[in-house]
Amino acid sequence: MDKQTLIDHLNEDLAGELSAIIQYITYAAKATGPFRPQLAQFFLTEVADEQMHAQFLANKIVALGGEPTTTPEPVPEAGTNREMLTAVLTAELRAAKNYSKRAQEAEEFGDKGLVVQLEDMVRDESGHSEETERMLRDWPL
């Protein structure tokens, strides 16, 4: 694993985190119905974790000699609460998978500190996806 490839992959992850921040803020505003307060709060609570991930990735990219992206991935459109939760679940599962892959790349590159941080981020994203799955389990269609 060469440094530039690792930087490029970390920038892809950063674009995903920037998208997640926008996604959660937007979905919190769009939530409707009798559970709107709880759902909006759930979405807004997730912003802090995603922001910490984004900040870590940006700092690491700079430390490796790269330039952090400022362009987020596109945010999936969702019109209903269920669609929003489904889009969030998809994004969280993808992030956990990507961070697992990135931890392997960091191991190949020889950056143990990055490996540990990425594994912590896998844990965070897995927790987010598990909570979202539980919410969707009995969500009306």
C-alpha cells in the first residue's frame, strides 16, 4: 500500500463522512409524524460522531501530506421517515465495511495508530447501524 493510494482512499472516506453530516442534518429537518421529535433527535445526535470522524480523517490526510476533500458524496434523497432510516442504514453499513478495508490498508502501510483509530470507527458505525436496524424492525411501511 503506497501513501498516495491510502490518502486517496481516506479522502473517499472523508467525502462519505461529510455526506453523512449533511444527511443527518437534512433528515432531522425533514422528519415528520408523531415520532418526529425522537427521530430528529436521533439524527442530530449522530452528527457529532460523524463530525469527529471527518475531523480525524482530514487531519490524517494532511499529516500524510495530502489535501482533504471538501466535496461530500451525494446525499440520498428520501421522502419518508422509513426511507430516511433505510438510507442511513445503507450509509452506516457501507462506512463500517470501508473502514474495515481501510484498517487493512493502514496495516499494510505500517501505521498502527491509524489501524486502531479506524477499528474504533468501525465500532462506532456498527453501533449506528445496529440502532438503525432496531428502529426499522417494527417501523410501519
